[in-house]
Amino acid sequence: MTDNETHTLPNHIDSRAWLWVPTLYFAEGVPYFIVNNVSVMMLTRMGVPNGVMALYTSLLYLPWVIKPLWSPFVDIIRTKRWWVLAMQVLLTAAFVGMTLTLPHPPAETIGAGATGIGLFRGMLILFWLSAFAGATHDIAADGYYMLALDTRSQSFYVGVRSLFYRLSSIFGQGVLIWLAGRWEEQTGDIPAAWQRTLLCASLLFAALTVWHLLTLPRKEQPAATEQRRATDILRDFGETFVSFFRKDGILLALCFMLLYRLPEAFLVKMLNPFFVGSVEHGGLGLSTADVGWLYGVLGVAGLTAGGLLGGFYASRYGLRRSLIPMVLAITLPDAVYLWMSLAQPAQTGWVAAAITFEQFGYGFGFTAYMLYLMHFSRGERQTSHYALCTGFMALGMMLPGMAAGYIQEALGYTSFFWLVIACCALSIAVTILLRKRLKTKAANGPGTDLEQT
């Protein structure tokens, strides 16, 4: 093989997709992380109490919970390309609207942590709009990817799309929050700093929208799916819903979907307030920029490394034998937050190590969760059943998050983290029950997918 040949893509790979696959999946992740992560830090830094902050930001998960309800209509109304571009235009407009409607409460109110959520009524409406547009964009982008590329090209680019989705996580949880923190320090004006941050996000998303208008190939939907009636879609969804709840072992499966990540569901809304909260009130007293770097960059790096190792481990040992190591990996490292609440380490190096360790464990343990969703969805209507599983996955994060802030306000950070540790026992218990069921199932049938995934 010549040197030129080693640098040439195989002739069955669509090389033009390099123009749009990376940016499309970067654009898919940005709205999710702005809606579900940036909103938490922004409201916290603007002085909104933890209880109402966690409640309202958790409700923003809802579109990802219920998106299977309208995903069939994306298949029959216009083209996937149209939906992708329309949602990107809508998201750009929403981000611009957030920039213009961001309230400027007095510094004294922010410092006292007494900013009323009512000031953010307009912004919350725009966050809701962004959430629904982002969930719809997910549906359309994934559908377009499968329509625009043949099977071999899809396989070739799957790692690329995963990489750029992860980079969007670093951008949303890391870069944007770091920028906001730097501007907070430079200007001393928290609302103005976040206004600049949202402006940067809106300009970037506008650029992505123009780029995709120019680079996304025109791929029309297959004629066979164009004329399905709404009544047919609703009837098909009803049959899918009923068949899902008639699947063997559905009750244990739902318990697993809702409880496996229960500790994380409580934690995720309280970590940013804990990081930036004053030492006197039980927090760590970190700056916003510190959190952007430590949690948004180092934490995501640990998460990614854990996910890669988890995939290798599961491919070697199979789903059933991976469950116990992985549930321990996703739960036990949560103890680092209890330790930090007790020790309140002044050196950021200890905080960085703790966050990276916990996120590595989460990435490793999350592998078993996703593999089980795929395993449970197998059979007739596999794609639709998997969509319902991901809806329950989002529901499992939304419901605990809604109460997390009020619980933390009542207990304080240390007692709240003790509660999280107690929740780990529920995650481990439901996983043990599931493993026993899978072992019995494997003994009574072929079950090869349980041993190797």
C-alpha cells in the first residue's frame, strides 16, 4: 500500500459528510447543555434559592421525557433537513431572546440569595422553547444522519458524532461557564457577565445554522413514509405503548430505569450551588470560572475516559457480569461530595481529583445502563421501545431533581449528601435483583446477548 493510499478514505465512505457530521452533533449537544446545565449555574449565580432553581430547571427535562409522543410527526411533515434547519433557527432566536430578556436584580439581592424566580419568567419561557426545539432537533438530526448516509458511512462516522457531542458538553458545561466566570471577575457585574455569555452562545449557534444551510445535502424522505395519516401514527403509537408495558419483566425494568441513577439525579442540580456556595453556608467557595474548568472540562474528561473503559469492559464480560462492578462504580464515588462537604478543602487540586474520580466512575457505570436499555428494547418495535426507554431515563433524572433543592435547603449540604449515599443502596439493590433475573433468563434460554454485548 502506498503512502497516498493510506491517507485515502475507502471508496464506500461519503467523505463530504466531514463537512456536516461533526458540526451537526456539536449543534445537537449545545442546546441540551445550555438548557440543563448552564441554566443551573446562571440562576444560582443570580441569587435564586436552590429550591425553586432546582424545581424549574428540572422541569426543563420534560421535552426529552415526552419526545417520543411527537417524533413520528417529524417523519411525515416536511423533510429531516427542514426540521434540522428550522429548529436551529428557532434555537438561535431563543438564545438571542435570552440575551435581551435577562433581568438585572440588584447586587444586594443577588448576594443575599433572595432573587425571586418571577423575574426570570420571560427567560424560563425561552428555556422551555429551547428545550422543545432541542428535543425535536435531536429527533431530526438522528433521522437525517441515517437518511443521508449509507450503512457503512454511518458506522464510519459514529465515533465522530460521539466525539463532537462530547465536545459540545465541554463547551456548554466548561467553556461557557468559564467565560461567564471570567467576565464576573472582570466586571463585577454578574447579570452583565451572563448576558455576554448568552450572546456568545447565540452568535455561535447562528454561525452553525448558516453553515448547515450551506452544507447539509438535500435528502428527501422515502416516498413510502410521506403520506401516513395522523390517525395511523396515533394508532401505531398506542400499539407501541401497550406492547412496551406488556414486555416480560416490565416492572423490574422500570424500577431499574428510574433508580439506577437516583443518586446522580439528586446530585446533578446541587453540585454547582455547592461548588460556588460560601464556606459559611457549607459550600466550597469556588469561583464560577473554577467550576467551568474543574467540572466542565476535567470532569467531562474523566467521564469520557470512564465511558471508554466501560465499553471495553462490557464487550469483554457481557452485560450480566458487568452490572455489579458498574453499579458500584456509578454510586460509591458519590462519597467524594460528602467528604468535600465535611473537609471543605481549600486547595482546588483536591477538588479536581475528587470530581474527576467521581465522573470517571459515572462514565464507567453508565455503560451498563445504556446496554440494558438496548437489551430490554430488543424484539418487535425495537426502535420505538428504545425511545420509550430513553424517556423513562430522562424521567428518572427529572423527578428527583425537582425536589433536590428543597431537600438541600432543609437539610444542609452535608446531610443532603448523606441522603445521596443512602440512595446508592436503592440503586445497588435494584441492580442485584435485575442481575438475578438476567441470570435466570440466561439459564432458561439462549441468553447469549447477556454474556456478550
